[in-house]
Amino acid sequence: MAMRINDTIPNLTVTTDQGSFALHDFVGDSWAILFSHPKDFTPVCTTEFSAVAQLADEWDKRGVKVIGVSVDGVEDHKKWKTDIQTYGGAAAGFPIIADDGLEVSKAFDMLPSEAYLPEGRTPADSQTVRSVFIIGPDKKLKLSMTYPMTVGRNFAEVLRAVDALQTSATAGVATPADWVPGQDVIVPVAVSDEDAIAKYGSIDTVLPYLRKAKLPA
């Protein structure tokens, strides 16, 4: 069954290069990002995992835990992390799930239930395992993105999406296209002008159904 927004993620017990644990225990009371790839020692994914490693301080600032997923084993993950650090100049301190049995890939609907890994497989055999899942402290899926093998993921956009999700969750607002922290937010339609002005001080009515405001400091 497909994983949809606001579905609770499966509480699988996973094996990683940093030990075994249940996914719900890993998330705990934090936000979390689970991002996946089809094979260790592949060029695009090496650049991506390096980008995530370089953003360690940014994830920490936002209280976000990061965990990778690969359909290779633990020993490959440990060796691959050396390449990740060599390329990006930052250690990959986050765990990587060893999903060589495809349990996580199938539970998160990245691969069909009948999928298997053939002998001598290539990344093409698991190419749809290239997704990003942003998970809230309630263990529910808040956002997902899936990319083809040839297109590297933009983790600056993932970071921006986390900012927008956290802002909307804590302030009860929506965010417009290309929003970044500090810019005006969108007042929900269900909030009256009177209540919005009381909360934000003033509002900018762009259209009858589109009102913007500055978040209180």
C-alpha cells in the first residue's frame, strides 16, 4: 500500500551500520528525514550523501534526525562512508539502513511487493529507491519526493521544506511558493480577518482568498 501524507510510518526494526533499532524509537520526539538510494558506491548518490553530511549543523539546529537507506549490507555502508567523506570533506555521522531484504523499500512503497535483487544486480534493479521522506514527531509522513537515477537531489530544498513544515506546524500558517524563513506567510482561509489582525498585527489582502502576514517575532 502506498505511503501517503499523514500516514504513520511503519515501525520496522532496522539494521544499520550503527546498530539495530525500531524506526519509531529513532524518530522519538524529533523531526526526521529518511532518504534512500539504490546502491552503495554509485556516483550520484555519493555526492548526495556527502551533501547531507555537510549539512549536519543545519539538521541539528532544526532538531532533525537523518537516516539513510540502501539496499546493500552493513559492511558495504561502512566502507562507502570513507568515499563519502573523501568526496565531501565531512563525515557521514548518520546511520544507513541495510535494506538488502527490501523490507523498508517495500514498506515505504519505493518498490513493488514482488521486487527482488537478482545475482549480479545493478542500480537499475532498484532504481526507484531514490526518495526523501520527511517525518514529524508524531511519526507521520509530512512530505515525500522521488527522483530518477540521473538527477541529484537538492538538499537545500529539503532543508527549506523542513523550515516550512516546522513553521506551519508551530504557527498554524501556510507558506507561499519559494518561501524561506523571514518572508511573509499565508493566513489560513478559516481564520477571520479580525482574528488574523489580532494575531499578526496587520494583514495584506492580496486576493479575497489570499492574505499574507508577518510572523510575530
